[in-house]
Amino acid sequence: MGSDLTFARSSAGLTSRAATIHLKALVDSVCWFMTNMQTSKTSIRAYRLKTFLNAAFFDAQNAVPFDIEFIAGEIKEAPEFVNRRLMTLFDAGRVCHEEGWLFPEAALIEAHRNCFVDNNVPFRTTENRFKLQSPYPLIGLSGKYAQLLRDCGERATLSQFCVELALWEANCLKGQTGMTASEIGHRINLQKSTLSTCLKAMCEHGQLEVNPHSWDERKTVLKLNPSHPTYREKYQTLKAGLPTSAKPLSGHNSAWPAAREARIS
């Protein structure tokens, strides 16, 4: 990576502490959901839909219009796909609909609470239908990055998402030029067989570069490929989405019409 592609090590970028807190929270939470998601564990398409809903619920404290065409347009998906996945979420007791609006069920709220608690991610308890709020628009940032993977048409998986985040974290916060496969597996808690398949696909699609290890000829070092078409856009998405302060969210960020205000309390 060039010297401009840093979060913490550039005086013009984020402070080291803020970048460490927020990027680590992003990596940890995405990896947690990869391990614990109850439906569609691998599909980046399903994950993108979930982050769209969950960002409204737990970042912005908003209900989502129960409008298939609207949601499909927002995440660039086929309405049939959105409808099918929403039915799955309804059946699983994760999301409900009331008077034309989507809300999280208790199980979904508890899943996010567990994710934040398990990973020591600070969150704010609220007195409305959503019960908690993320420390910054973490879920929305995750969704934006997932959309970039989805738009590439590379059959991306949530495992690949976690690998990329781990490599960004290592380079931008720790100054590492890459990671070994075992280091990646340890960071994102992925089994060796699953990780091997994931890394092979990413190398074939040009997402990763493979270089010799500096002192151990038995190992190779993997890093994000700066020549990949989405490399810089992914970096800019992360940098723009990570706050410059470690302070948690303090208010409500309305994204939907005011008509839903009376139904969130």
C-alpha cells in the first residue's frame, strides 16, 4: 500500500486510538455475525440486506418501510430476492412488520446486544423499540463495504469480507504489509479448510496478492491487491465511515419519514 493509505499512522488521518477502537469493533462484529448468524451464513447478498435493515434499527433508531421495491432499489437487488429473504427473517422471528413498517424482534435485538458485549463494543441503551444503539454507524459502514463486494460480481462471501477487513486492520493500524493464512484464520476465527477455499477464490479473483515470507520459506504472505478495481474505493469507504472520535453516538439520526416517529416508542 502507498503511504497515503493509512488510518492511524498518518497525522492527517484518524487518531491511533480512535481508529483502533472503531475499526476493531467493525472487524470483531462482522466476524461475530459470520459465526453466529442464524440464516444465510455465507451469502454476501443476504448479509447486505440484513445490514440495511439493522443499520436503520440499531445505528439510526428507525423503522424501515415495508416496501419491497424500495428496499430492493436501496441495495440494488431483485425484488424477488428481497421478498424471499424477508419471509425467511419473518419465519425465523428476527423481523416483524406493523402498519407498513419493519421492526426488529426481541431475538434480533438480543443478538446485537450479545455481539457488542462479547466483543467489548460500547453501545447505548435506548428507551424505544430498538433498545440499543451502536457506538457509531458501524452496521451501515459494514453494509456499504458489503455492497462493494456484492457489486463486483465475484460471488463474494462473508468469509471473504472478514479476510479483507483483517488485512485492512493489519496494514492501516499495525503497519503490517500482509498476513499469513494462519494469522488471518486466527484473527477471524475461521477453520483451516474453509479459510483455504476462501483464500483460493480471492487470489483467483485478484483480490489478494501472494508474496514470499521474509524469513520462513515454508510460508507465504497475503495482502490486498492495490491493482484491484475496487481497492481504493474500499479504502475510501472505510476511512470516510470511521469516526475521528472515540465518543459513542449521542442522538437519533432520522432517515425515514416522520410518520414512523409515533411507532418507535
